[in-house]
Amino acid sequence: MPTHPFASPLGATLAAAPDTTRTAPGFPLVIGVLMLLCAAAFVTAYRRQWSPPLAATVAVALGLRLVVLGFSYGHTPHDVASYFKHTGDLVLAGHNPATGLPRFQWNFLPLMPYVYALEIKTGLPWQLGGKIAPILADAAIVLLLARLAPARHAGTVALLYALCPLAILVSAQHGQVEPVALALGLGALLYARRGADLRSGLLAGLAVATKTWPVLLAVGVFRQTPPRRWWRVAAPLAVVLAVLLASVRLFLHDSMHAMVHTLTSYRSYVGTWGWAGVLGHFHVVGIGYTGWNVDSYQKFDSVLMALAVAAVIALFWRAGAVALTASLLLAFLAVTAGFGVQYLLWPAPFVLLLRRPSGMVFAFAASVYAAFVYLIAIPATTHGGLWLAAQRWGSLPLIACAVAAMPWALRRAGAGAEPEPGDDGEGGEGGGTQPHADTGELSRSNG
């Protein structure tokens, strides 16, 4: 992997340090069996509309994730096990991880590295302490879904997320950032529904600061806010990003120009998913962040994604904030060249809120794909070419599921009979009343 032009000696040393973590027994068999049971419970809960008390659902969510946390110890994927810890170490040493580590190991604002530094300070082994934030965020998502869903479906939607193998694996096995970004984005959407623009903008800004993709969550927040109040969301959102950028200079003693260069030069991992994976199979494009034809196809993909986002906004704007956000994230998965298995979690809370059978099929299929990657492909020490081919070709039916899960029937306001998730009659200030986009129910918070 090439060295970043701004990489510090400390960052290079951390990146080269060997991993001496001991491993938990029973991996991946125990987690695999548990995921099978969770998948069966997920399907049954949806079909029978189980709706236990919210406290019990949160307890189930935390219990499942803690079990997976224990049995995945020593088997955490390398990005979280190594790179993310190094970002926290660099913050504690007063360095900027975005420019202090080799290129592509951390390419975002330092919000999560600050969190990782706090997790390191707990004194827990990193593969336990480093997953505190995503596991707690997953529990928060359960609570937020219960507030965002209609009252009669709140318990079922929350339980479905608690049982979803995809969510469990991303938060507790991988320990990725996605649950944190989603919890912040869902919180921003909930505040937008209630007309709390400042709080909505602050949470949306924090969500965007975790990585790059959560900017798509902000689109849904603006959809939920009347246009005349957009500035009241945009202002705190921009302030959060500006403060975090300024913190690079104040606390991490680095150049903001170098930070902006790193942010704008980021590229994703190409060659394992979708159309780019097929081209990679036939050796038209390489695999990784750089390589044969990677640069040119990254540029093409940027144009393709911009067109897809514009098309989805045009098609689904009147469908409501949840349907619009779900469609944006599902469309991203359909067209992207770059991919990490944790990306599959992005649309999951939103398709669960929509409660459509096609969305449940996507959540189930994505769970199967994630279980294969986390429990078979990543740990494999032999037959790497076979597992890579399975990922590439297996992504195609999953992409078809993603496209099918888009709420096509809700493209026009009032289409279909599904209620807009979550509106319980609490409206925003001065928004007026109008039919709710997903069903024709009245809402005062939708502009």
C-alpha cells in the first residue's frame, strides 16, 4: 500500500505494528449458528408481527451483540482491529490520523478518531473497547425506530432491527462506523419531524462528519423540513463540520489545507461488487483503492452515482423522507463501483420502517451475503479466488433485491396505502397541514 505524502513517522510505525491479540474459541461456528437463529426469528417476527415491550427488545439487541462481541474477539476485520485503533492512538498523541496514517486508512473528519481515543482510554482491550460506540449506537437505533414507526408497528420494527443478522454483524463482529452514522441520521430525522431544526441540523452534521456517505441521510432530513426552514438545518450542520475541521488545526496540530486535500482525494475499494466486480472478474479493472484502470473507473463511477442520486431525488421526492432516503441508499448500492460489506447496513433501518415484503427480502439477503463475507470469505486462508468470485457474482442478485426494495409505488404523494412511518401527530412549527407523502395522513412537519 502506498504511503500517504503527509504520513507521520508515528503513523507509519503504528501501521506496521504486528497484531498480537489472542482469539476467542468457537469462531465462526458459534456466530454462524446464532445468525441462523436470528434469521429465523427475524422472518417469524415479521410474519407474525411480534411486538414485545421496547425494554425487552433493547435487552435482546444488546444481548445478541454482546455474545457476538465475545466470540469475535481476535477475529475483527483488519480495518477496525488495526487502522481505527491507530486513529485513536494518533489523536491521543496530538496528530491528525487523516494525514498521519498511510493513505486510505482514514480519510474523514476526526469525529470518530476522537471517539476511538475515548474508547482507548477505557483501558479495555481494543477489540472490546473499540466496539462500544457501534453497539450502543445499534441500541439507540432500536429506540429511534420505535419512535419513528407508527405506534401500531413500533414494537415490530424495533424488534426486526434488533434481530437482523446484518446489523448484528456490522456492529459487533466488524465494529464499523455505520451504526453511529445511522443513529445520528435517524435522530436528525426524528427532530426534523418535530420541527426542532437546530437539533436536527446538529445531528445531521455529526452524521456527515462520521464518514462521507451520510450526506445522503441529510437529503432526507431536508425533505422532512419545510423549504423556508432549510437554512435553520443547514446552518448548524455547516457549523459542526467547520468546528471539526478547525479542530484539526487547534488540537491535532495539522494543516486544514492538508485535511481538505485528504477529504477530497478519497476513493473507495473497487473490484468486489456489482458491475465493477464483474469487470474485475474479467480483468478489465483491478481490485483495491488503486490498480489497473481503477482511477478511470472511479471517475466514471462518480458521474454514475451523481446521476443516480439526481434521478432518485426527482423520482421519489414526493414519496416522503423515509422512502426517499431508502431509495437513495438502495440506488447507491446498485450503481457503486466501490464497496465494503458494511455498506449493506445503510438502507436497512429505512426499509424496515417501510415494512414492505421486498424490503424484508433485501434485509434477509443482505444478511446472508454479510454472513458469508464476515464468517467465511474474510477468515479464509485458502481458495481466495473462489471466495472473491462468490462475492462478485453473489452481489448481482443482491443488487436486484436492492432495486426491487425501492418503494416504487410511493413515487407520487398519496400513492399506496402504507402510512408514513412514525408521524404520531406531533408537528413542526408553522409547517401547515398537508397529506403525508406515504399515505395521505395529515402531518404538520412536512413541507
